[in-house]
Amino acid sequence: MLLADKWKDYELLDTGDGEKLERWGKYVLRRPDPQVIWPSTDNEKAWAKADAHYHRSQSGGGSWEYKTKLPSRWTISYGKLSFYIEPTGFKHTGLFPEQAVNWEWMMDKIRSASKPVRVLNLFAYTGGATVACAYAGAEVCHVDAAKGMVTRAKENLELSGLKDRTVRFITDDVIKFVQREKRRGKMYEGIIMDPPSYGRGPKGELWKIEDELYGLVEMCMDILSPEPVFFLINSYTTGLAPSVLTNILSMSMIKKFGGQAYSDEIGLPIKASGLVLPCGASGRWER
């Protein structure tokens, strides 16, 4: 398992009964997590100290119960990278801390490359990977269909003191954008994609991962430079085994560029139990 275990400002304190207890800076949040199908530890006092608790609604969605008056948003850092944290009505906070293990890998690939690296970040959300790649010295193109997420990514870049780095922020449907980049003859040395299981573009374009993922990876072959540096696919889709990502990268990237492909679960260490919470999977290709 690829373990995100270098955090200082984030900590997974405990898990159990379908929930997780997390410290985000100085605030503790209690949120549901479908992977947590084991019982809680005998740690009731810690759970009771949560500053906010997200409750799911039987009709869908949910809401936060605040036990402490929290700021509308606050910041946490990962090394030199900084991010805004803001609890949303969909239980998310604006950051997936398990992705730090991939940030480290990409930053290493960028720094060890013998040439400038241009990175395309697709389904880029609030820009964790964008900030990491820009910090490592890459030129980044950040693409997401949600305007609000692109705005937050810009804010995270500025918060990290990287406003002067070369980063393009694009609000667009990912597939249409890649098609246009091909027509324009744009090339990248690194590609990141974090596709949803299901979604819609800004003009109602339908995305289903099982129908679209392989085609998108193949499409991206046409906008990679002759000597690419890395390709990363993240997946939070339940039932999609990590080896599926290895197979996709083997049939596309290795077939065209050689190199090696591998995949694994990504996870977060649980402080109270010493166990690891699985948080999806990542498929990696590298030269």
C-alpha cells in the first residue's frame, strides 16, 4: 500500500462504525466513510471532542452539526504547501490528504527530470497535485469542469506562495479540452487524472468511468511528448481493482513508450489502532 504518512497538520485519529475522526490543523472533524465497516475502538472521549460532526440524511446528502464555532475556512500545510480547508454540505473538506503520497512521487519525478516538465492535471479539483507540481518546478495546466473548484485551486496556489509560477487554470470538459490540445499540437511530459465514477461536464457532458477511462488515456497518448516522465491515474471507484489501472497503463503507455506501470491502494495510518484506512487506488507509469 502507498501510505501518506508524512503529515503534521493532518491526522486520522480513529475510525469505526462507518465513521472517521480526523484532525485538520487544530480542528477535529467526524465524517462518514464507507470503507469503515469495523466497530469503533473504546475511545468515546476522543470521539466526543469532535468540533463538528457530519450526519448523513436518509433522503440524500447531509449536514454538519457544529459543537464548536469554526471559521468558514482555515489553512493547513504539508511541508511548504498550504491549502484551504472548508467543510462542505457534501461532507468533503476541499482536500484529500491521502494524495500526499502521490504529490511526493510526482515532485521527485519532476525534480529528477533532465528537462523542463509540463504537466496536465485533469479532473484537478482544488489543485493539491497542481500546487505540488508547480512547487517542484513544473509548468502546469489545471483542468476541471467546476468553476468553484478552479477558483479554489487558484487560491491554494497563491496561499502556497506560488502565484508567480506558470499555471493555466481551465474550466472545461476534460475530454473536449484534450481533443483541442491535440489539434493545437500541445505536448506534456506528465499527465495526472483523478476521474469521478460518474459526472457531468459544464454543458451536461456525461462521464461514466467504465465507459470513458480507457478512451481518455488513449487520447492522452497524442498529447504526450516523445519522452514523457510520468502518468498517474487515481480512482475512488468502488469495485475497480488497482490492477485494472496497471492493465490500462500497460496497454497504452508501455506499448507506446516502454517504461514500467504499477498500481496499489493508497491509504492513511490510523493513530488509535495502528491500522490503515484504504482510500482508493493509484496507477503509476514512469520511465
